Amino acid sequence: MKGITPVIAVILLLLITVSLVGFASAWFLRIGTTSAGAIENKTQKLLAAKSIMLENAKGNAIAGTTLVDLRNTGGNVISDTEIKFYVNDLRMQATCPFTINPNAVVTCTLNPPTGFCPPGGKLRATVPGGEDFITCS
């Protein structure tokens, strides 16, 4: 009987080890799957974000307007209703083309009477997911 006890002990240790390894691998697999799913969702949101770049802003004091060159630097089409302009943090009404394709440059006009950006004024344009600033000239 004394020879059987070490064999039973080794078998029990092996069973405990195998069950712990199985539990650990299942746990790590679940953590990895959850993390990968979260990263994929975040990546999709980032890729769907829209971004712009203000390239130029020239005010015309006589007409009371400012012409703004705006580039779509994102991968999605931006509609004119998604673009918001602010001069020195005051909301401005603007006229832009109906849609802006990716990597396209369009000219938007800040409408009078409040659509003038004075030289040195801070112009900010926003879209869902992005914004840009420029100093008017």
C-alpha cells in the first residue's frame, strides 16, 4: 500500500495542474477576445471620424464676408450641415458646397452681416470628430 500513495499523489497533482492550465487559458482567451473587440470598435469609430483643415481665410471688410478654403482630410464625405464656423468664438452662418469629398478643397463664404473675420481674428471650423483653427488675414 505504501507504493500506491505516491502514485495517487502524482495523479492528483497532474489533474490539478491540468485543470488550472485549462482555467487560465480559457480566462486569457476571453480577455483577449474582449480586448480585441473593444479595440476594433474604437478603430472603426476613429476611421469614421471626419476631419478638416483650414487652409486660408481672407476677409473682405467692404462686402462683410470672409472666404475660407477648407480641406476634407478625413476618409468620409462631409455635408454642409455638419460644418460650423466660429470667429473669435462667435457662431457664424456660412455657405459651403453641399458635400465635400475626401481630400477635396472647397471655398466657403461666411455670410454677412456677421460673417467678417478681421485680420488677426481667430477662425475655428468644426465637424463631428474634428476641428481646426486659423488666423484670418
